[in-house]
Amino acid sequence: MRSEHLTISRHRGARCIRARVSPEGIRVTAPVRTPAAAIDLFVQTHWDHLQQTFEELSRHMRHITWEPGSQVPYLGQWYELERSCGACLRGSVGIRAEKLVVIPALGGNRSLGEQVAAWYRQQAKSHIFGRCSHYAREMGVSYEAIRVKDQSTRWGSCSSRGNLNFNWKLVTMPPFVLDYVVVHELAHRRHLNHGAEFWTLVQRHSSRVEEARAYLKSYNLVFA
């Protein structure tokens, strides 16, 4: 029954056993003290449905590769990945017209893919840190550390201590989607739940909530 696409974790903020399916896998989250037998029973009971949902999503996945000539997303726009050899900008990555241009470092050990992936994570940190600062002031909330991670099934999270985690793939999405996720997590600094007051606060600071949620639900990009 178990699959390489299945991830099981325990989380202090979880109140019950839940499953989330994305194009990259099936993630089951349980409260910290949940017995392993209870988690196994949950997976066994729901496995057919979870596997069917994952297979359906997989059929619609779009695989993104870091190869010259491939199309790559950035802030909701698509760019052609191009490898160049400019002498003055060794080791740089940047947008030029409708292309994402990569200039390998002289004598560098990183592959093209590693260089592009590192650039995406740097851009994600820059955008997410900036938007967190902006919306925290606007919403009158504070936070502790911000981490940008490579997560398979979560776009963001907020701990009871105020630590924020975000998925680097947010920087591939339209800005209004990234902003929605930031607002969503910052709203948890006032409401550690998804009750009516929480959604009122989110909608007060994010004008395209339903559109952003639909985009996240339909996101089907998988990166090499």
C-alpha cells in the first residue's frame, strides 16, 4: 500500500489526522501524540481515494526542466531559458525581454540547473521577505523567523511562536497569489484557526482570495 509518493509527519499544530494530495505526492499530517496504528488505519481506510486523486493529478502534471530552450515560470509569466556566455556577468541569472538568461560562472562547479534553482530560491526569499514586511505593517502583526523551503504539499505555515515557512515555488506564481499566501499566514498571527474572523481578516487585505485559492488548487508544475 505504501508508496514513494506518501509522506507522513506529526505536527504540533495539527488537531486531527489529515491528508493533502498534490501533483508531487500525498502528505498525511497527524497530531504529535497520534499512535502509529491510528495513522496506518487512516491511510489504509482512505488509500484508494488518495491514490486515485494523486494519479488524476499526475496525468495533468507539467514537468519543468532546467534545460536551454525550455519554458520556465517566474511571477506568473513564462520565459525561455537561455544559456549565454557574457564575459562581464559570469555566474549571473536574469530576465532579458522574454528570456531567463543564465551565464555560468567561470570555472564553476554548479550545473545550469543548480544555478537556476539557486536563483529561484534567492528571488523567492527576496519577494517573500518583502511582502511579509509590507503586510505585517498593514495588518498590525509581527512575526519571528521566515524560512523559504522546498515543500512538496504546503505553500506556507505559521507556528504558534510566529515562525513563518513558505514554499519557494510561490515565486513562480502571479504576484497576487504569493500575496494571498503571505496574508493567509500572517492572519494566523491573530487567529490560529480558519474561523470566520480569520477569513474576514484575510479578505480585508487580499482582494482576490477565491481566485488565488483556485490557482493554488490547480497548480500542476513539477520541477526537475
